[in-house]
Amino acid sequence: MSCKLFIVLLSLVFLSCKKGKDLYPETQIGGHACAGLHISSSNYHDNSLEAYKYARSFETIHMVEVDVQLSKDGTLWLFHDPELSEESTGNGFVPQSSDDYLSGLKYRSLEKEKLIRLEELPADLKGIILLLDLKESDGTTAGLIDSTQMLQALVKAKDYFSNGILALVTNTGRFVSSIKGIGYGIYFNAVNAAHFQNYEQMSLMDGAVFRNSDIADSDVRTVKTLGKKAIIYDVRSAKGISSALEKSPDFLLTDDIKTTLIEKYK
């Protein structure tokens, strides 16, 4: 191939990859559970290292959300479901399992990705926000993980991702002041704007996380009026993605990154 032909082809590739007009400039895109939760057609299993790297391969991704659980040894592991048997080769619960046991498990998926510790993700976040959805159950019916052990693990994670922005989603609001003191942003998992407004620790929160089907654009406007950020998640179809973008959240955590970027940049 001649040098001139190579340059022409390179230019065509560049032009074909250029983004179109940003139709929703108020909204930044993030990956839900890295690149989609429980999506059978996904290239990789949710919360895997492979899915994380896939999400990071898109330059227009500004947030990656992962589900984290604390092991018996006090280590944060990426895993969404309550029971290991639901998605992996293991049994029992992450909070009742040792690191040695968890390190030998794989997802029951086509690629058979391994379960990973939070600190097996690349340390350099390169400007994205890493959002930790903190699963606080200890594996029993009503029990919660030990707060001291959790705070120690969060401090360790903050040190590991020293150059990046870390945020956390909480369902219970436990030890919020301590988490803020470590340097995390904190988002409350709310049902709607009224639920968030009435939450007693709302003033300490950076914003709220909402399921797309639970809220209207008025909820997003209310949250923004409070000076807080709104994050929407659980969007899978093109119709759902479009409806979420129309609500103008600060972040949209999508289960289909490619389709979302197509809707955003046209």
C-alpha cells in the first residue's frame, strides 16, 4: 500500500468515527455494572474486568458503576447478586466467604470471567468517576456488614485510586459523614424526588440515583433545583434510553453503551 493511499484510508476512518451533534449536552453517559447488568447479549458478564475495560474503551464514557460487596476478610469484591450461586460457580454469600474462596470463582457465562477484587481494576481512572454501589447486607436476612471493616476497605480503595474520583451509592445512609470525610461523593438510592427531599441526610448527599421507570423529568428538575445531581439507571431498550435522555439527568447509567451513544450523538 502506498503512503498516500494509507493516509486517505486513515482520514476516512477518522471521519467515520467522528461524533455527530450532542443532542443531550446536559447528560454524561456511564456504564451500569460496567457495561450492562444481566444482559444475555452482552460481550462480557457484568462487573467483570473484561466488561470494565470494554466500557472504558469508549472515550465518551464519564462514569462506570460497579457493584461491591465486602468479603469475610474485609476485601471489596465486584459482584451484584445476593447469592454467589445465581451467577457464579460458587455457593453462599460474598460477606461470608474468604478471599481465597472467591478468587477461585468464575461467572457462569460464555467467557467464564473470574470474580475480581475492586483493586484488580486499573488504578488510573483517567478522569472518569468510579461509582461504587455498596451492597450492605451481610448475607443474613436482616444483618448489615460491619461498618468499621467497611470504612477501612473504603480508605484502602481511595488510596489505590488516588488520582481519580470515587463516589458511592448507599441504600441505608449509614456512616455518611465518615465516608464524606474519606473523600467520596455520596448518592442516595431514592424512589423519587420527594423521597430524596424528605431524607434526613439529604444535605450531605451529592445527589440521588433513580430507576428510570420510577421518575419523571419533574423529579430530575427538583433534584437539580436543590443543587444536587441526578443519576438515572436501568435503561435497556432504545425507547427506554431515549426517555431517560429526555429527562436530562446529570448522568445516565446505561445497560447498552453503543445504543445510548448513538442516541446522544447524531
